[in-house]
Amino acid sequence: GAVVSQHPSRVICKSGTSVKIECRSLDFQATTMFWYRQFPKQSLMLMATSNEGSKATYEQGVEKDKFLINHASLTLSTLTVTSAHPEDSSFYICSAPTPRAAFFGQGTRLTVV
Amino acid sequence: AQSVAQPEDQVNVAEGNPLTVKCTYSVSGNPYLFWYVQYPNRGLQFLLKYITGDNLVKGSYGFEAEFNKSQTSFHLKKPSALVSDSALYFCAVRDKGSGNTGKLIFGQGTTLQVKP
């Protein structure tokens, strides 16, 4: 079946630093990937749609300069949280759609201290 | 506007008993509906989907869901719950406005607790 790999699974960083999260589709090509943020015991909030070879599409209220998305190839999208602050601490999940269903990465627990 | 609602924050079931996790939707036209399960600190795992065809859809781990157009519902069911089924469950509908990008709209999630 389709596999989406997300790395790292857990990261702790200091305020002001940047963190990069990778999302790879391992056995299929994904021209589109999605980045979600999830707060404890809450649903997934779509942050942006990552488009291979073009700019990402951000949802309303999501700062594109803070959450940089790059979709450099058909199997890799990256989310960089720039100048991280404690309020950016959250669980970030990527997703890649296939004709069958959308498949999700394992998620990244980001803690900013 | 398209939306999905899961009216129960938590469902408690004894092991071996049948379980139901409820989901209702609001979509114009024919919906594409999905169920996903999430274990702690993990991504979402696909359980099943309804696109067209039989209203009863069978999925992974013994789960099934029944599409009911008149009640606009897509409840998740399992005849006999296992303790290992305890997790967070999400109902989702494909956002038709996004074309074929696969963008999903999620319900709020329902925590399923299966007790021994």
C-alpha cells in the first residue's frame, strides 16, 4: 500500500531557531501534499497545500513566511517552521493523496522551549 | 458549506460488545466519505471509504461503515470491539471545491475507549 514517511517524529528546539520537517511518498508520486497541524485532542487543521514545482497554497490565517513549504520533487515536501516560538509547539502531520485515499505521515511532535 | 460532524467526543464500550462511532455530513451532491484512526502521537491510518456502490463498506481491522443518504450519516461500526481498538477516530469528506487534489475536511474526532 501507499506509504508516506515523515521525519523527524519528534523535535525539541530553542525559541528563535528554525526546524525543517520532511514528508516523503515512498512508493508513489505526489504532485500535491497537505500539511496539517493538530492541537491536543483536537481535529486536524489544514495549514497549506504543497504543490510540486509551484508555490504552496496557504489557508487563511496561516503565515506563509513563518511556515515555509517547499515541494522540490514528486516525492518530497518540506515544512520549515522559521523563528519558532513556544506557541508553535504542536503536532504536525503531512498527507499525500492517491486515487484510493489520502495517506498520512507518522506526524512530528514539535516542542519549542 | 461542506462539513462533517462527529457528535460524540468519546465513546465507551466493553470489549466484545458492538461499537458505533457516529458521523454526519453536509455536502452538496454525492459525497466521498472516509474514516481514519489515529493512535497516540501517530499519523492517521486509513480505515475505509465510500465513493459509490453498496451502502455498507467494509474496511480494515474488521471495521465497517454504513452510508445513509436520507440521514446524511456514515457511522463507523464493528461487531465486536477489542481493547486495541481504543484510539481517536476521524470521519472526513473530500472537499469538492479542491477538485481532485484530495483535500479532506475532518470531523472533530471521537475517542473510543474499549474496556476489558
